[in-house]
Amino acid sequence: MATTEFVMVAPTVDPTTVSDQLLNHLRTMRWYFEKAGDERFRWICLEKQGNSSICIRIQALVTSTDGLKKWKYFIIKTPFWGYEGLFDDEKQLKIIKGPHIIRQIDLPGNPLDQNLTIEDTHFPGPYTVLEYVENGSLSDLIHKAKEVGISHLPNRLLWLIFRCLIAMCIEMEYPEAIDSDEAYDLRRIYNIWDRDPSHYHHPDLRPSHILVGECDPDSADHKVCPVLKLISLGRKPHDGDLYGWT
């Protein structure tokens, strides 16, 4: 096993599970960041390794709404092992939007978009840029709670978690009725009932595909419970293609 020191891995990633083939792929990706020489972008680490794709955390210098420049983390998701399911995920994220759905980010000028080549080949895409959600997954939260001896959560917190799950379902079923950035009151959504449902289904809804965001002191729902965001939306099922779908 070759060293992972150059590409860096997050503490949640076991370096012994990073194959030589994946390591070469990661080195190629980092090469683009080094070669571009653009100080607005920084390679951080391999954030997550899935069965068919990987997530890279980068840092970019962006201009905030108040006009100030600040460093923010982003995720670059790219398929591995020749899997092209990222196209389906990317297509869904262009349609399904909402406060409880992971956001796709337009990050112009990032090094993977530059006209750089290694041995006359461009970056072996595809890839998509996503917002970075800093508190890990719901699965991580459950494991951490067990480690510190927490076996039960207060009912109030559980209800707020379920409200997030309900919101995810509404945002998938009626994507055109929900603003992608603004919070909304589940009890006062009147404009969805005269719309045709989308019938979108999540291909693999489980705690590891729900990310834990931040609390919002100005939100009634998220003062105590952080916002939860759904990831890995996959593709829309067809008739007779419902096995394994949630």
C-alpha cells in the first residue's frame, strides 16, 4: 500500500482501505490543484470513500453576500471504478431543491475546469461540486452518541428530526413548490396540493445518506435541532424498477 500522505485523508477514512488504484486517481486530482497555481483554491483531503464514488474536500476563497472574501469548504464528488451514477445524482439535484436537500454549487474557475493536461488528457471526469456539511452524517451522530453513553434522545429532538425527514419527502415530491434556499413552515404549505407529484424516490435512504448541518437561532425548527440534508439522490425509478428503493 502506497502512502496517502500526499493526497491526505480525513480522520473518518481508514487509510488502509485506500487502494493503490484509488490513490493514483486522487494524486491525479490533486495534481490539477498544484498545477493550476491558483491561490483561491486549496486541496484539503479525501473526505469520504463510497462503493462507487469519492468525495474530496477543497477550500475556496469566495465573496460572501456582504462583499467580504472568506474561505469556505466545498465537496467535489466524482465516480470511481467506472461508475457513472453521478450523472443521475447531478440530474436530480438540478430538479430537486430545498433547504433539506444537499445543494449543488457553481464554482467557476476551479482547477478541474482549467485547460490542463496530464500526458495530453484532461481531467477524467465527470464530477460535481456540492456544499460542505460539517457535522457528518446521522449515522456518525448515532455512533458518537453511543460512544458517550447516550441511549435515548428527548422526544422534542426526535420530533424535530422527523420534521426534517417529512420536509425531505415534500421537497422530493413537489420540487417546484419549494424555494431552494428559504425555510418554510410545514403547516402552511398550501401551494403544493394543486400540483402533480413528481414520484421521485430516494434509491437508498439510510442514516449515512442524511447529513447533519448547523443550528439556526432564527429558525423555529432548527434552534435546537440542526438542519438535516439528504444526499445521494440517485435516479428516478421507472415502472417495475422499485427493488431496493425507499
